[in-house]
Amino acid sequence: MRPFSFSDKGLLSKKHAAAWADVSRRTLDRWIQQGLPVYQASPHTKVLIRPADIEFFLQRKQLPKADLIAKVEEVVAQLRRQSFIKQEE
């Protein structure tokens, strides 16, 4: 269970959101640049993040299992073309 208490709206500061997600603040900032929604009253006020938004963002970023297998097969084929892996006979 996460040890952080939520504000009335279920929002966390960037510091607490990074701790909640068990990532660095730098990683959280990258996620924000990649589209993680944030809530801010005005440009110079505290940035707040909902844990549910973090979970949804990460689920969206996950590569489906079928796509992962296809990606591995693609990389192996590229390596074979470059003669890094001998083809089985």
C-alpha cells in the first residue's frame, strides 16, 4: 500500500507522485513531456498529478505481448542479415 495521503481531489505534488510511482523526478518530468496529464491553476503554481493518470499513462505505454514478440523477431532478422547470428540449418 502506498504511504501517501491524497489531497481532497486525489492529487499529488510532483515529488509525491514520483515517490508514489517509485521513479525519479526526472523520469516523472519525461512522462509529463510525453503526455502525462497534470493539473495546475496557473503557470506559476504547483503542478499536481492524479495517481490514476499515472496508471493510465503507463498502461498506454506498455507494448502488447504480441507486438513484443514481433519486435524481437524483427531484431533477430536484422541481426541475421548483418551476419551477427548464424542461421539454423
